[in-house]
Amino acid sequence: RGGEEDVYDQIKKPSLNRSYQSNKIRTTKYSFLSFLPKNLFEQLHRIANVYFIFLAALNFVPVVEAFQPEVSLVPIVLVLSVTAIKDVFEDFRRFHSDRLVNRQLCDLYSR
């Protein structure tokens, strides 16, 4: 009879070791590896950034050169860098907020 009780216990009683799907919240845009490609992709969707990159590239052509080519890179590099730093800061804040929420204890209700 001991074998029948073991089968009954396995079928009727809910197992505490069941694996559930993760319910972690992740609102960050970037990972460590995806930051540079994704950020450049997003920034190049802004027409002003594409325009300044075009002007900087055009300034490297000797016939069209208006002033030193290196100087034409300063504004676009500065804008892209400041925007990237802002995005890193915002994404880190999201990561920290997600971590706080995911570490909270919660109650599990079952029928």
C-alpha cells in the first residue's frame, strides 16, 4: 500500500519544486554588446545627424573643402557623444529600477 500512497501524493498534491516562467521586468534598451550598434542606428534616424555627417564627409573632398576637414567632425562627434552618454545614463537608471522591482518579494497564489 505504500506504493499507492506515493503515486497519490505525486498526483494530488501540488509540487513546490515546479518551475515557473520568469516574470522579471526588463525595460532597458541596450545590453553591453548591443549599445554601440543600436545607439548609432537610432541616432542615424535623425535627419539632422545624417545631414551633419554628410557635410563632414563632403568637407574631406578637396574640391569642396570649405575649411579643415577635421574641424567639420567636431560638431557631429560632440552631438553623437553627448547623446550616447545621455542614453547610457538613462539606460542605467532603467536597469537599476528594474533590479529594485525584480528583487521585491511577492506572493504566489494558486488554486
